[in-house]
Amino acid sequence: MTLWFVFALMTVAAIFAVLWPLGRGAGAQRQDTENQGSEVAVYKDQLAEIERDLASGLIAAPEAEAARVEISRRLLAAAGSESVSEPKSDLKWRRAAAVLALIGLPLIAMGVYIPLGSPKLQDFPLAQRERGPGPGMAQSLETLVVQVEQHLEKNPTDGRGWSVLAPVLERLGRFDDAVRAYRNALTYNGESPERRSDLGEAIAAAASGVVTADAKTEFERAHALNADDPKANYFLGLAAEQDGRKDDAANIWRALLAKAPADAPWRPLVQSSLARVGGGGTMPTLSDDTIAASKDMSEGDRGTMIRGMVERLATRLKQNGDDVDGWLRLVRAYLVIGDRDKAVGASTDARQAVANDAERLRQLNEGLKTLGLDG
């Protein structure tokens, strides 16, 4: 009922807005007519007064004639305007407009609201309004995906749409559809190492994590476009591991870590993968007792222990610089813990320590090259 009451007030306001100028115009015209009538009476009284003054000798004849002419002119003007009556056509127009406002406006409003509005819709409870839309009213991710897919069926060349859809499909576990979306993104957006790596990852995910030949091809293409692409390098190392070439996998991942920023989010994944293939040898060898003790340590304490062992290895190598394997272990250790500057400094110290031994220098340079510190 409240809604209909509001509509009624709005209708009355609209009708009033139409009728007000019409009524105001008629009232103003009546007032003008009354004013004009009073002016005519005043001018007639002034003429009579002039005649009385002339008869009594209070005014000379020339002055009386001049005043009579002026007042007669004003009297004729006032009498002429009074005689002009309102045209019947204006009156008919006002009446028609009034009828239209009283009857037509409500009918037009109802005619628009009934087909477009919801007159039978019940009020929404206040408590439910405060809770906001429930799960049934919110669009699910799957519904949004369906809408995007329908859009892409009509606009298959929308490369941006395919780029948006592909990772969502992959997140939903629809790997085959994600592969198709990534391929279309490549087709309509052009070549890039990121798109090639994403496609290879989706192909591997569709194969339950196995880096198939097709996936490896995509990673190799991404590597050719950008040799430092982290995703491509990681999966190429994973492909080597799955082929049984653990040393190759370790070398790929070591080189990846050597160039990685210290805060790279994927660094822990690569480090764990490196340890899985035996790449944990980048650290100084730990005794069984030390390994057992480290299992009960917090992450911070374990890191402190490892850094202490690395520093002891560095101190030993300064005293005995002929140990090429020791230098390489030290450089790897610095790279794994994310201290690239110290790794570069250690490689410089190592070259100086074995500079007089051509064979050792060759072995050192080959090892440093594998770690990504060539030159």
C-alpha cells in the first residue's frame, strides 16, 4: 500500500504542475481586466473634474483643452484593452489541457508501469535486506564461466576473453578446456613466453602432472623466447627428472635459483625439487646427528645453523684454497640461501685461489658456468 500511496502523490504533483500555470494565467487575466476597468473610471472622473474647474474659472481654457486631450488619449487606450476579450480557442485549449492532466496522466502512468513494473511484488523484509544477497542470489564462478564461454562462441576472435577464461578453467580442473583456451589466446593475442609456458603447464596438468612431449615442446618454445622464463625452466627440469636425468634437472634448477630474486615466490618449490633429485649437496655435508637435531628446530633456527656451517666452510677455504669442490659447494650454498652477492664474491676468491693451476681453474669455471656464474 505504501508504494501505491507514493505513486498517488507523484500523480497529484504532476497534475498540479500542469494545471498551475493554466489556472494562474486565467486568474492573472481576470485581475488585468479588473485593473483596466478601474483605470477607465478614474480617467472619466478626471475629465469631469476638468470640466468643473473650467466652469468655475480655476483653469484656463488652453490648459483645460491640453489636459482633456491627454486624459482622453489614456481613456481610449484603457477602454481599448478592456474590450479585448479572451479568445475562445485559448479557453478551449486550457480546458482540454486540464482534462488531459486529470485523466490522461494517470492512465499513461498506469499503462507504462503495469507491463514494465512489478505491482504484485511483495516487500523485501528489512532483516533480509541487511543480510544482503544469499548464496542462491549470487552468481557462482561456474555461471560466470558459462557466460564468458557464450560470449566467446559469438566472438571467437576475442583474444583477451580467452586469456581471462583459460586460467579460470585450469583452476576449476577443466584442463582440456584450459588447453583449448590457451591455444586460442596464443592464436589471437600473439606469441609470448608466458603464454607458451601457461599452455605447457595446462597440457602437463591434463596429463596428471606428467610433462608430455607436447608440453615439453611448449616449454622449449617459451625458453627460446626468454631463456630466463622461470616456469619454462622449472618444467624443463621436471621433464629431465621424469626422464631419469636427475643431474640435468639439478643443473637446470641450480641455474634457475642462481638468477632468481631472493623473494621469488616460487623459490621454495625449486629448492625442494632440487633437494628431491639430490641437489641438496649444495650445502656442506651434515652428519647424521646434525640432521636428526635439525628436524626439531624451527625454520629460523635451522636457517641460522645452515648459515653458520656455510661461514665455517668459507673460513676453511680461505685457509686452503685448492679445494675446487669446496669452492663450488660454497657458491651453491650462497645461491640456495639467496645471497647472490656473496656467491659472486666467493667465485672471485675461488678463481684467485686456483689461478696458478690451469686444470683446477678449468674445473672451477665449468662448475661456475653450470651455476649460472660464467665470467
